[in-house]
Amino acid sequence: MFRLAVLVAVIIIGYIAVRYIDALKAKATQSSSSSQYSTVETSLLKMTLEHENGNLDGELLATDSKGKYLSELSLSELISLYDLADKQYPDSIEVLTAYLDREHGADWREAANAGGYSKESGQSSSTSDNSEMIASEAYAVLGLDQNATEEEVIAAHRKLMLKLHPDRGGSNYLAAKINQAKNLLVNHKDK
């Protein structure tokens, strides 16, 4: 009788352990595949940052290459796109510069200068985006849903700034957008 009770106990404990392990595996799979993203959309492209690994890519929303991603383009195609953005899509120039700086470092500026592109710095101070951000855009920039708490806003801001601060290889434009988003949402929640 005692052996039967021990056997039943072992089976029950084994069943619970298997269920627990399965639940942990399911949770690990969910967390590894449900990475958080931030997006910034301009007239030319929709730029997306994956929070987990810091990958930055942009989908073209205009031009003949609509639907293509920046990561699919060669450096010379990106420089041509930059030239086009400078002329026709001024709201996109800063975010495209951020992508080029992050993915190609100084190489793209040297290639642009070698190709006869006239801007020395690769950026135009007159094209900085000082436009007002709306709350839904701010949530998208921080990769949050619209029910996020102030603590979640601050935490998302901190996490993004650790990855995208200009001192860590990010750009002034992206850092400014992230700061603008946090300020809007924190001030908006105070009202």
C-alpha cells in the first residue's frame, strides 16, 4: 500500500513538473519572438527599431522602390536615395542620415563626397524636424501601446536612450525624437 502511495505521488509530481517545464518553454518562446519595436514615419520611409537587438531598418513608402527596405539597398543606392530625400522629402533626411550613420559609419559620407554630393556634413541644419508630435506617434516611437503607464514610458525612454544616444553610436535626430515622445507623454499624463 505504501509503495502504491509513493508511486502515485511520483506520478503526480512528474506530471506537475512536465506541465511546469512545458509552460516555461512556451513562455520563453513567446518572449523571444515578441520583440518590441519603435517606429518613426516620414513621407519617404517608415523606420523601425527593434529594442531587443538595436536593429534599425526602414521601409520605403514612396519612389519606384516602394515596399523595399533600406537594408536591401546598396550603399550607392542609399546615397542616391539620400540625395533624393534632400531635394523632395526634407522630413526624411534626418532619419535616413541616422540609418546611414548607424549602418555605414563615415564610409557613406566619404562615398557621397567621392560621388560629388555637395553637402559636407551629410546633414542640413535647416531640415531638422521640429514639428509637433502627436500622442499616437509618441507611443509608436517608444514602442508602447496607448495604455502605457508613466513608469512604462520612462522605462522605454531609458532603454532606447541607452541604445540610441549619440554618444553610443546613435543619432541626434533619433535621440531628439525619443526625448520628444517621452516629454509629450509624461506631460500629457500630468494634465
